[in-house]
Amino acid sequence: MTVREDVLSFLRDPLKFAEGVDEQSSELWLDALDDIALPLGISVGRRLGAAQEDAWRKLATHRLGLILGPPGTGKTFALSWMAVSYLLARRNAGLPCRVLLTGFTINSIGNLL
């Protein structure tokens, strides 16, 4: 599927798009957490919190998710780990990867980048 087709699919029916994750991608999502993010977080002293890890696991069966919370709860931190770890997991598996991250403010997007 092309990027254009993905975007159109999302815009036409976001709920259907969200449920369209395949088993391999779901497994790689969890591998990204267990094999990349958690060990690296320990080694650099920046571990994910229990709620962040729980959110990560719950997103494994969806192609998109919404992360909400008050300032200072680690949304940007968790999303950054999710994007980079999933990218690395797919790269390690020899697969291409596209990740779309957005936010409500230009500052939130800048922080993610």
C-alpha cells in the first residue's frame, strides 16, 4: 500500500484503519519494546514508566493510537521511544517502516523530532 493509499484509508474510516495491523507488525511492535526500548532504557538510565509500557503493549493490535495526558507525564518521551524502537525492530527484520507522529502544537511535534 502506498503512503497516499494509507492516508486516504485513514481519512475515510479511521476505526477500520486502526484495526488493520497484521500479526508480524504486532509482534515486531512488542519486540521493539522488549528487545530494544526496555534494555536500552535501563542502560541509559531513562526507563519507561509502568503506564507508558502498558500503553505500548495495548497499541500492539492497532495501527494508530492516541496518547493523552497532562503536562509532564512522559507522552513525548514514550512516543519517541516507540517510534525509534519500532523503526529499529523493522530494520533488524529487514522490513521497511513508516511512522507518522503528530501533535496538537508545533512545540510538541518539535520535541518529538
